[in-house]
Amino acid sequence: MVTIKLVIVICLAVVAGFIFNIGRSSAQTNQVETAGQKFKSIKVLNDMPADQMGKVMNMISASLGVNCSFCHASNDADYEKEGFEHKDTARKMIKMVFDLNKANFNGRPEINCNSCHNGKSHPQPSFPLAPMPQPEPRPAQPAVKPTADQIITKYLTALGGAEKLAKAKSRAITATRVEPDGKTTEAETIWLSDKAYRSDTMYGKSVVTEIFDGTDGKKFGDAAPIELKPDEAEQIKREGQLFFPANIKTIYPKLEFRALEKIDGREVYTVFATTANNLNERLSFDVATGLLVRRTVSSRTLFGNFVYQVDYADYKDFGGIKMPATTHYAMPHIRWTRKLGEVKMNVPVDASKFTSAK
Ligand code: HEC
Ligand code: HEC
């Protein structure tokens, strides 16, 4: 009993430290804006930090396998409107989940909407009539752990080697964004130069631009700035940074081997990667090929971890270095795929591309 209590106390201390750090870095105030303060019609999520709202709504939607309009007036506006039966039911369910976790799990978010709903809006009581497939056990861990340095060296070699990577500076790339239905696509253009990155995605006549100017991640809709949360800006930054894998040790000053795992039946080395501003990500490298196959970032919410996952696949040679020709992006309720088309190496790219979305 004593050891269990001790473990819980230590975990809580880590969580508290984590939240405290974020609060301090985002603003000098120690008061985090709550959903109750920011949003118009809140009855149960009052004390949740306001910036978790989007993530939590995505997690709820994914758990029930529905769009926002299942509970709201529409999929993209008027979320504060009342008079929707499913919204009221959802409030009861949110309260039930809080009560269950409080009464049984010391308030830890062990139970969430997905525990019962599992992707369905209306769960039916049922029991398995045949044994359910069990998750693959974790593979036996290597007797001698590889070092992060060895893993990174093998990765850079697999991509073409440090020398060739250093020569791949500016690039102009055509790509396609494929939506989850597999049919809807948008044309993309990507520019890279030195450390900077820009992508333009065409939605009909509208264009969404993401820029990493070497310092910050930014987003624009038809050249007008779109306000980003710090973690969204950070992910645009990382997207740009990782087009220059030779810099990986600068991107993540702390890299630490975590475990041998399996992804889609293949063995991977998973590495804990910490950025200079102390954000934690996980990188998984295929043991056989050395290539990076997955990157995940999780952030805590009241309903458990919100995971953003990027899968790199289909590595091909583009002008002497390997790049993933297919990249799958996923977070609760949102998925898309980027497929690279033509890559023009070391073509002149105007520096103004990275200073303005015009
Ligand atoms: C299963 C039902 C359900 C789904 C699906 C759902 N929501 Fe909600 N949403 C709620 C409930 C319930 C509240 C109010 C929570 C409260 O009272 O504390 C809410 C509140 C909100 C609010 C705050 C509105 C305000 O000003 O009071 C926003 C914004 C929001 N939802 C966005 C979304 C988005 C975006 C999606 C789709 C990705 C979505 N929701 C999907 C149930 C849902
Ligand atoms: C302990 C299991 C459990 C959990 C956890 C749970 N639900 Fe449910 N939920 C149910 C069951 C069972 C039903 C169907 C009830 C019925 O048939 O009347 C349901 C029904 C609903 C409905 C009505 C759907 C319809 O088609 O009428 C909504 C909306 C809903 N849940 C939202 C949520 C949300 C949001 C969460 C997480 C905050 C959640 N539920 C967590 C068990 C659960």
C-alpha cells in the first residue's frame, strides 16, 4: 500500500510541475483562463482550462464517431446555442465520467467517452461471443540498449548521409493533400530554404498557408493571419524543421532511447525527444531500415492525453536524399495524408516567401 501511494504522489507532483511550467511560459499570470470564463454557455466544463476546449470536443466527436453537428447547431459555428437533445445528454455523460473517475480512480482520467462508446454514438450492451484478439505483446528488450546517437546516425545514413543532406538546401515541391475519404484532394506547393518552410494548400480558390520562418510557426487564410494556439504553432515549426533532418540534434537537444516496440508488425526503436523549449515528443525508427516511421506528441486534457501522430511512409530518393513520399497525419477526429509529387532540388526560392503569405 505504501509504495502505491508513493507512486501516485510522485505522479501528481510531475503533473503539477508540467501545468505550472506551461502557465508560466505562456503568460506571466498564474491564473489560467477557464472554459467557464471564455465560452458563452458552459454548465459542466467550467473549470477546464479554456485552451483544452477544441481538443476535448475533437476527442468527444471521435469517441462517438460523429461530427460537431450531432450536438451543435452546425459543424463550424454557433456552438453556444442550446436546445439540442444530444448536447444535453452529453452534459450528463461528462458529469458521469467526472464522477466515475473521482470515485474510483483518484480523479485520474481513466474512463473517458471512448471507454463505452468505442467510436459509436449509441453503445449497446454486448459481450464477446468469441475471444477478442489480444494486443501484440511488447517485444523482448535488447540486452544492450542502443544509444540515441547510434539510432540517429543510422537514420541520417539511411537518408543519404550527412554530406548529401547538408547539400539539400532550397527545394520547390508539389504535393497533394488527401482527405480521409481517399477521394477529396487539394493541391499543395511546398518551399524550403535554409531552415525555413512554407506550404500553400488550395481549397478551391482559397489558400491556406503555413510558414516556419526559421523561428516561429504561422498560419494564414488567403494571406490573412490565423490565430494559433502555442502547440499548433509549434507543430508547424516542427513540420518545417524536420524537412532538414541533418539538424535533428539541434531540434531535439535531448534524445533518449526508450524501448523496442512494434508498429504494424515491424520492430522500431522509440526515442524520447525533447526540444530546446522542453516539449516532449516520441520518435520511432524502423530497426531494419533505420528510417523514422512515426512521431507522436501528446498533451494532457481533462479527458486524458490528446495525441497528434505523424506517420512517415514510402521513403523515396529525391535528388540523392530520401524523403517520405507519403505522410499520414492523425489526431482525434482529424486525419489527412500528404503525398509528395515533384521535388526540385536547390532551385532559387525567394526569401520573401517566408516573411509574408502574399
Ligand atoms: C456529443 C456531443 C458533442 C459533440 C459531438 C461536440 N460537442 Fe461541443 N459541446 C458539447 C457540450 C455538452 C458543450 C457544453 C459543455 C458545458 O456545458 O460545459 C459543448 C460546448 C462547445 C463549445 C463552447 C461553446 C460556448 O461558447 O459555450 C465549443 C466551441 C464546442 N463545443 C465546439 C465543438 C466542436 C468544434 C465540435 C466538433 C469537433 C464539437 N463541439 C462536438 C457537446 C458536443
Ligand atoms: C459508462 C459508459 C459510458 C460512458 C463513459 C459514456 N457514455 Fe454516452 N452513452 C452510454 C450508453 C450506454 C448510452 C445509450 C443510453 C441509452 O440507450 O439510453 C449513451 C448515450 C450517449 C448519447 C446519446 C446518443 C444517442 O444516439 O441518443 C450521447 C450524446 C453520449 N452518450 C455522449 C457521451 C459523451 C460525450 C461521453 C464522454 C464525456 C460519454 N457519452 C461517455 C454509455 C456511456
